[in-house]
Amino acid sequence: MISCGSQCLKSLLNQQDNVLSQLHLLISTAVILVLIVALLLMLIPDSATANELSEIQHRSYVRIAVKDNVRPLAFKDVKGNLQGLEIDLAQRLATDLLGKDANMKLVTMANRDRLPMIFNHKVDLVIARVTSTTSRSRIVSFSIPYYLDGTLLVTKDTSLERLQDLATRKIGVLNNSSTIASLKFYLPNAELVGVSSYKQGKELLENNTIAAFAADGSVLAGWVQEYPQYHLITTKLSTEPLSVVMPKGMQYDELRQKVNSALTNYISTGWLKQRIIHWGLPVY
């Protein structure tokens, strides 16, 4: 049996540490190389990817699905022309995708058709007050957010200015909406009154059955613009990112990169915030 003193043991431990250090170095190097290769593959589009964007460029117009009844995001003016934040965004994206002479074809649709329009290839993009969620991302792709929407409250009672002013009051909310959970968390002692539509919520406010109505700030902002006797209680109870909807699949990588790059530029230059303020949307 071979004995080993403390000096021998220390030498063995040092060798072991050196081996582990070299092993970690090799693993780190391998990981870095893999990441570099993956990044290069992302930056060099294959023929299928290029074909998807070139198809849009070849036809010289981009098809974008929008809403036409959600002021101030997208609505028709008195002359029947579409306008709003999402219309401005659609026009700007069309220019960045196709150049200054770009054309776009706007397609209006109902809420239930927003995602099917993409995965059935009826349009190239959807910009229509769509919240990006994990469940939806299984069937479509989302851009970075262009607006952070969220739950707000609207009222015509001038004595109601803060969230706590509604602590024990009646609040209207759409049946089965995600807004209910937020209200129960922030105002556990308030009485929630379910309604089937925004119209019914307004009727209950008008006859003083409820003190306030809770919904997405993007919708309520338009409500206040149309009915100036109302005002918003601007404490936001939730955050819901609105994003451009795009198709899934590697062949659409270049299109998604172009859209996200453009949105990043709109944010960093302040253009997007300026349009949000212009259309009277809440800025948080």
C-alpha cells in the first residue's frame, strides 16, 4: 500500500482543480461557439426566409388587419377614413418594410378573426389591440410591445379621484374578463357588477347603478374623448402588452426581425411615444 503525505495530497488536489478548471474552460468555449454559430445562422436568412419577405416586396404592398371601432387606436373619422395610433403604426411599418413608395392594404375585421387572419395567411400582419399571451404565442408570433395597455376605471362622479375612493362602491366589469381578478385584488371590498357589453356598462353609469366601470385603458381613453363628462382614475391595475401579430415559422424570421427592428427604432427615437400622446392614450 502506497502512503501519501500532506504534500502529496495537496499536489493531487491541485491537479484535480486544474482538470476541473480546464474542463469548465472547454465547456464555456463550446457554449460560446454554439451561441456564435446560432447567431450567425439567425443573421444569414435561408432561401425560404428571404422568399417570404420578398413575396411582400414583389407585390409592392403589405396586407395589414386592423380594427375600425376602437378609438383612439383605430377608428373611422366623420369622413369614413381610418385613423388612430394603430393606423399610424401600420403606415410607418409599411414604409419601413417596402420603402417610401410603399402601399398597404388595410383589412378590417372582428375580434374573433384577428388570429385566424394570420395563421390562415389572409394578411401579413395584424395590428388590432391584440395582447400578447403565452397561450396565443403557441399559434402566432408577437413583436415587442408597441403599447402597454392595462385595466383602468372610468367614472362621471367628480368626487371619485383615487382608487381608494371606490373601496366599497359598485364597479361594473365585463362578464368573464381578466379584469375581475385585478379588481378583487386591489379593491376586495368593492361590489362587482357584471355586464355583457361596454354599452350596458355606460347605461349603468348613466343611471348611477354603478359608481365606475373597469376596462382596458385604451378603450376607456376613447370613451372619455367621446363623452367628456367622464374621467379616468389613472391608477393602472394590470399591464397588458399590445403587439403586432405575425406568422410563426422560421421562414418568417426576416419579417419578424424587420418589424422588431422598426419598433425598437420608433421607441428609441420617441416617435411612438409622441403618437401615443397625440392620440390621447394614457402614458405610464
